[in-house]
Amino acid sequence: MSFLIKRPAARREILRGLLGGAAVALPLPYLEIFLNTHGTALASGAPLPVRFGTWFWSMGHTPGYAVDPNTDQLTFLKECEALTPYKSRINYFGYFNSPLDGHPNHVHQSGWITVRTGTAPPKPADILAPTLDVLVSDHIGGSTRFRSLDMGCTGNPKDSLTARSTHVRNPSEVSPIALYARVFGPGFADPNSAEFKPDPDLMLQKSVLSGVEEQRKRFEKVLGAADKARMDEFATSVRELEHQLALQSEKPAPADACRIAAKPDDMPMGTELPVAQANHEALTKILTLAVACNQTRVFNMSFNDTLSSIRKPGTAYTHHTLTHEEPVDKNLGYQPEAFWFNCRSMDALAAFIKAFESVREGAGTLLDNTLIFAHAETSFAKIHQIDNIPMFTIGTAGGKLKTGRHIAGHGDPVTRVGLTALQAMGLPLEKWGQGSLQTAKPIGEILV
């Protein structure tokens, strides 16, 4: 059967094939053949999709060591120096406040809830309004396979910061294997089982490139050099993911300490920093593939939980404990161990940005067509301060935001940042928030 695609194609293509008698399909990223001649829109004239995501870290920043407060031009200091290569892609928001209208400050809760919902919780973990990612998903998430992908790196699915209400929380995917299972299909192999048989679904999904190989060869005949190179990049990324998880199709070595927990969230998982970092790296790689292939347009990533239970291997003190119990070094002027953990959070954010910036899309990168809203739940963790919570926007949301700015809020509510992000994503909102947090003032100096 002949295979013919006109240039440009009016819609995105899916490669289809047969493997073991079963149909397989592989969605493709936005190649030049699917775009207009400038690579700025789809061939049909519709704009490239804009994606929205959040990235969370806890314990905030060490006062005076994150961002230079004396200039409107974004200048990162020692704790945030990992972000310096991307400062032209970032806006930083400081000195915005979280008024609670008489409610107590529920430590490590009230801060993120005010930032994400525009409401002050009367009780711990009260979610009186949908988080902003849910609002965005309601607006743009209905046309993709997943309305959102929600991930956490420290092992507990309940450590989630996305919710429609107090009782409707979206659990986090905490395992790269499980996320890959949702997207590509591998399963879990018990290392202590007497019998081992590779999961046929795993084998099927791992071989999907082979299943579509013939159609891929025909398809590539009508591609230009740039699209062929992009196809090779995409196939390489899929193969690298499969290679990372290749042990799932082999009999694991016995592990005397291995026990399959009935409830994964009953025990701490992944709280050692190297484990959280490795999970973050793998989850990020799977996420960027899913986003580039339009499997989702909304996502949430939590690098650590709101109490920051991450710790160095072999130590008992967690990041959270250090923020309260570690003495301030008289020479340095700060808590060196807590400071070190804060720096590692910014390293992870830099890696997340790099992953989106590294994916080519149209005339630019995936980051050009994405808005990432990153924030903490406190500003100075030692005293649970929730005024001046650090917040970032990263990416231009398809050209809707100017970047490279340091915006000082002068005590305005944190909801001004959230309203700006929501309007940049096209939501028809004139105001957002409740009580003293309600605002009708987006940050006009960064809106295009």
C-alpha cells in the first residue's frame, strides 16, 4: 500500500503498525511537516499548543542569598546560581504577601494553599477553591490523553499540591516506573518471586518502535533533513527511556530486604536526597516526552514534600529539621546545612528547565510554548514566614509573557502572580482569590 503525506500536513500524525498481532501506535512530536513554513503554527493555521505546569520545592530560600533585591534586572545570588544560565527565561517575584484574614498560619500548609488557590485555609489542608493548575486543566486539558500528569519525588502519593477541593485531591505519581507504565506500559517484577515471566505488555510497549518501523521508513521518505534529524532525536529519547527501565524485563537479583508493601504510602520511600534527585531526573525525562507528543498539556512536579523530609544518606536530620535546629554559622551568617539543601532544590529546578529547553519544537523549544509556575510554601523556613514566598514563572507561554524580570510586590497579595499566569494561559478571569487575597491586578509589565 502506498504511503503519501502532503507537505505541509494538516494535522499531527501517528505512526501505526502491528506487533504480535496487536495494533500499536506511536504519537509524534511537532515536526516541520505539521507546521507552517515559519514553524510558528500548525499547518492548519492553528497556533502551537501552550502548556502549563507547576514545580514545587519546600523550605523557601535563605534570606539575602537568592536574588539581588536592588535591581529590576534578574540577578541570581549564591543559593540560586544554578539558575543563572536560564535567567533570560525566568521571572522572579518577591515581596508579595499572604494575608490570612484572621486565620492561623498552618505551617507548611497555608503558604502553598494561598499561592495555588487564592484562599486562606481556616483549618490545615483546607482547599476552599481549585488549585490554579486545575483551572488551567479545565480550560485546555480536555483534548489530550491525560488532563494532567502529577508527580512527586519523595515517595508518598499523598504529597500532592493539586486539588479541586479539600476532599478531591489528585495523587502524585511517585515512581518513574509507574509513570512509564501509564505512558508506555511496563509493570513491576518481584525480585523474590520463584517464577519470572516478562510482562507481555512491557515487551509490547518496549518494542513499539519496531512495530512501526516499516511505516516510519515510508514516512521518512517525505521528510526534510531537519525533520529526519528530529525523528532520530525522538526515537533516541524513547530508546533511552526503555534502556533505563530494561531491568524490568529481566529477572532481578534476589533481595532479602525486599518486601512488597500493601500500601506504598504507609512507609517512607525515596526520602534520601540522591533517590529524590534520581527520581526527579527520570520523571522529568518521561514528562517532557509526554508533553512534546501532546499526551498532556498540564503537569505538576513536586521536588520535595511540604515538610521536606529529604536527608543525606546515613543521617537522621531532615532538611526540615535542619531549618529549625541547625545553629547559624557566625562567620557565614546562615545555616550551612539547610543552605546546602536549598541549593540542591535550585539545582533540580535548573535541570527541569534545561529538559524543556532542550526539546526543539517548531522555530523554538518546548519551553517557548510552556509556562512553568514554580514556588515554595514559605520564605524563611526557620520562622515559618509566609510573606515574601519565592515564586518564578519560567517560559513565555507561547509569547504571552516577557521574561528576565525581578518583580517586587511591595506587599501586594501573592494572587497577583497567579492571576497573571491564569490570564497568560487564556483563562477569561478578571479577578481571582477570596477575601484579602482577591485581586483584579495582573502584573501588566510582563504580560504581552
